[in-house]
Amino acid sequence: MNLRRVTLIALPYLWLLGFFLVPFLIVLKIALSDTAVAIPPYTPTLDLSGGWAAIRDFFGQLDFENFTWLTEDELYWKSYLSSVRIAAISTFITLLVGYPIAYAMAQSPDEWRPTLMMLVILPFWTSFLIRVYAWIGILSNEGFLNQFLLWTGLIDTPLTIMNTTTAVYVGIVYTYLPFMILPIYAALEKLDGSLIEAAEDLGCSRLSAFWLVTLPLSRPGVIAGCFLVFIPALGEFVIPSLLGGSQTLMIGKVLWEEFFSNRDWPVASAVAVVLLLLLIIPIVLFQKNQQRQQEAEQ
Amino acid sequence: MNRRLTWFNATSLTLGFAFLYLPMLILIIFSFNESKLVTVWAGFSPKWYGELLRNEQFLDAAWVTLKVAALSSTLATVLGTMAAYVLVRAGRFPGRTLFSGMIYAPLVMPEVITGLSLLLLFIAIGLDRGVFTIVLAHTTFAMCYVSVVVSSRLMTFDRSLEEAALDLGCTPFEAFRLVTLPIITPAVISGWLLAFTLSLDDLVIASFASGPSSTTLPIKIFSAVRLGVSPEINALSTIMIGIVAVGVITASLVSKRAIQRQRREEVEGVRA
């Protein structure tokens, strides 16, 4: 091992250890600590000058009290459940909206495709915050949607959409739509057109050819897209806090408020640990799916 | 696939792109609205852009944001490229699994957790929060994105080119500088751009990592937006959307030309 190789490995390694792993261990530690009226507002703090006895004492004081608290207070498990539900429902809606777009893109003339791709990617580069903000003016009581619906005469009184879960669904579908479209498009683009022709020659109607051939072959793209929407939606903060109002419970928002408003660091840390445990299942499933894909391609 | 633009496909493309672009279009149109009322059109006026330029707070925040983005994206590009090189080329070394885990984990980690954990670290080591801590935070998550972009390029290119350079007497560093780097440069640039926009755009992590003296533009926008829609924010959004649109379109044209040139060179190389 020469010095250059060691530096090359050590620099990014130490950076990630210091700014990713260690901070996470601190979260874990504070989640096991008790709240205190002090600076910093938790106890115990590790004091290495006390020697071995102090270290043993430090570990003795850690407990799972905050986690017990999370199971006892309704707010927390309600917001975990509600996050899972909101993320799942909006993933499903995103799939329903995104699939036809990806399908139409894959069937469009060759020379259109780079432009269509760019049009899907462009919003992804635009500020997330601004894209969510744009919907406030549309969904509010005197917003554009209500103005339009009142003008067409479909409704007599404005609909209340802003500050409801519906607004959160709209926000998630809108901001994460490119993540759904791109993997489905990638799967559909590779599809061999002669398979569908064969199905139609053999007597399938166009609809049943889609159902029996296209849809099953695009499944990897659909699965990847669903994970790419579901995983970030689960811990979402900006969308529920701007569009969801006070009645929408999502765990990212609860963590934020626990930390910034209640200044309860140990509980905020415990919420973070549980959120991460919740995310591990879909992440592992996603990894497995991607690996299978790669193996299938090789 | 058989290419036919049926009415069904045409409808879903039209509706889909209308859904993606109409909200932003409305925002842009109403940034030129005379009235303070954001949902009632009262004539064309660029006055909110003037207001914006006189708003010291927004200008300060914009300056902080640009500084943070420039610093953190550059640092992230250096570290991320190193990390990608280590992942793809360094072979086995102790702790490799942990290393690749730490590269991929931040990509799926909810921002609230990343932000919280970094804030707790800064407090634990007694670091005053400000521009510096935001740069550290952004560098950490952006370097992972950079390394994913760069490593996918490193994986696909022909390794025998590097080996040839080594055989012809290059030191490993020279081989990297003269052969590897020019080939991966487009990926490094797009990694830098990605890191830059991620930093410009980030609200959650910056909120945790910033101190009272350092406010970035997204933090400013977020606190203004909580009070409702304002024409000034519309004007600001329009400027940001404009910059991104111009940037992305230019970048894609440039990279398209670069790819075409590379292909041509490869073809000529084969002939020669």
C-alpha cells in the first residue's frame, strides 16, 4: 500500500465517517437519553475525564424510555401510520398518472423523444420548494382551480382543498411524477414491438395485448418507479407543512416540530430512529429488485 | 415498439405535460401582475421585480446561497470523484462494504434525519453554526450524488486505455490525469451541476445546519410562503425557473455535441 492510495481512500472515507456515520450514532445515543432542562437539553453527556467508571455510568443511564413513550402517545404511531398511508396512496396515484405518459412517450416518433425526455427532467432541476409553492395559489379557496370550477358552473361554493390531505396527494404526485415516468419509460422503450404484433396476430385485442404482454414486461420499471416515489414521500416535510395544514399528520413534520417547537431532542431523535427502521424494509426490497434487474440483463 | 400516435397517446402526453407545466406557467404569468392580489389579474407590470431587487434580505440570502452552493458543490465534486474512483478502481480494502454503504445511504435518507443528525454533531463538537456548517452539510450529501454519477461513467469505460498508459511508462497519477480524467470530465461536470442545484434547492438540511446569522434563500422563501402567496415570491420563482431552464437546455445541447464528437472520433479511430 503506497501513501497515495491510502490518502485517496482515507479522505472520502473519513469525511463520510465524520459527517454521516458519527452524527447518526449521536442521534442514536440521544434517543436513548433523557430530556433535561439544560444546554444541551439531554442527559447524560459523556465525560471521558471521569475514566472507566464514568463510561460505565454513562451506558448505565441509557434506556429505551423515549421509545416506550412513542408507543404510548397516540400522536406518534398515528402519524407513522398516516405517513405510510399517504405515501402509499400517492405512489398509487402517481403510477396511474405516470404510466400513460411513459407509455405515450415510448410510442412517440423517435425524433420527439429527446425533447420529451428533457421536458420530463426539467422540472426535476427546478426548485422543489417553488414547485410546491405554485400549488398554493391553485388550490386555495379563492385560487385558480376554484375560480375555474365556479366559472364553468360545476360547483356553486368553493371547494376546500388547501390544508387537507388531498392537497398533500396533489403535491406529492406533482413533484415526484418524473421519478415514476423515467423508469417506466426506460422499461417500455426496450420492449420489442414484434411481441405485441405477435399477440395481435394470434388474436389478442389491443387491450388484451397490452394487459398480457406490455404490462408484465414493464413491471420492473413500475416497481422501481413506485419505490422511488414511496421512499422519499414517507419522510416528506415540505409538502405536508406547506399544503397539508395542521390536520395532516406526517412523521417528517412531527420530527421537525418536536425539535424546533418543543425542543425535545431525545424524542425527536427517537422519532428519527423509528422512521429509519420503517424505511429499511422498502429500501432493502428496492435494492433486491435492482440487483435482480441487473442480473437479468447480464 | 410500433410507433403510432393514437388519440389516447396524444391525450395523455398533452394532459401530462399540461399538469407538469401549467402550475409553473401560472406562477410566471402572475409574477407580472400589477395587483398585490395574486389570483386576480389587474394588468401587466414588472414592478415586483423592482421590489425584489430593493429587498435587502432576499439579496443577502441569495448571496449566501450562491456562496454555499459554489463552495459545497466544488468540494463535493472533488470528494465524490475520489469516492467513485475508490469504489470502482481501488479493489479490495478493509471496510469497503461500509464505505459503499455510506455512499448510498444518504441518497435514501430522509432530509429531516440527515439535518437533525448533523445539527446534533455540530453542537456536540461545539461548532458555531453558520455558512461553514451549511457547506459541510451540503458537501456531505452532495458528494454521494456526485460519486454515483461519476462511478457509473467509470464502470462503462474501457479500462485497457488506462493500462496502456501505465505500460507506456505513466505513473498511476499521470494515467489518471492524462487518460481517465478527460474521459470522465462530462460526468464530473454533470455531478458538479447536480451538487450545485441540490445545494441551491435545499431547505430542510440548511434549516438544521444554519445559525441565526446565516439564512439561505430557500429558508427565506419558506418562511415567506408560510404566510401565503406573494407576488414578490412569484417574481423570485420566475427568475429561478428561468435560470434553471436556460442552464439545463444549454447543458443538454453541449453534452449532445460532445457525445456526437466522441462518436465521430471513435469511428475515425476504428478506421485508422
